[in-house]
Amino acid sequence: MAFGRLERTRGDPPMSDINMTPLIDVMLVLVVIFLITAPLLASSVRLDLPRTDAAGASDAPRSVLVVVDRSGQVFVDDKPVTSTELATRLTRVAVQDPDTEVQLRADRAVAYGRVVEVIGMAQKAGLGRIGFVADSRAATP
């Protein structure tokens, strides 16, 4: 160290690695945002399934019409039936022709569980072809 002379010290060499900490912080914030908003988006889905332009009568060679009205009462070919009568009739139809299609018409207000029960009875009877009949009018906005 001489008087009047400024010494230069070598500093640290430049870092050639990418700093990942800010990137990880941003990604964690995005994950938290998606975790919070995903359940909100799933619960806001509104369904109106019975109205579609694509719904129409199918050309099945043989079919059984099963109707579930607003109160949950089941009708087969416009005649009210109980759960045991429904199972018996569907089993009889399945023995005659297992390719028979069950055309299910359910009111929009019917609980989903009731519709699933009717579908389960049809499948248990041996009828695997189940068609859902919907209103052929265009969906209203």
C-alpha cells in the first residue's frame, strides 16, 4: 500500500447460475390461487340437461318407455308401477330381448339419486342400452 495509490481488489466473479427462488415463489403463489378458486368454479356450474337440439327419437327396433315424474313416481308405458313391479317388468323384457333399449324420461326436478335407482334396476334386469329422452326445443339463454 503505497501512499496515493488506489488498489483494486478483485470482487466476486459474476454468478452464472439462474436464481430459482423468485420463480419458485411465483409458482407457489399461483398454486395457492388455483387451489382457492378451483372449488368455487366447480360449484358454480349450472346444468339444464333436458333441453338440447341434438335430442330426438332414436330408431331402436324395440324400446321400453320409463318415465319418472316430478314426485319420483315411475311409469312404464304410461302406467304407474312400484319398484318391485318395475324390476319384474324390466326382467321380463330383458328375457324376451336383451337388446331392448330403455328410454328414460325424467323430469328436471327429479333427484339424481332416483334416476340412478331406475338405471340400476334396468342394468340389474339385464338391459344395458339406456337412452335419455330430452326436450328437442333449443336451449333458452
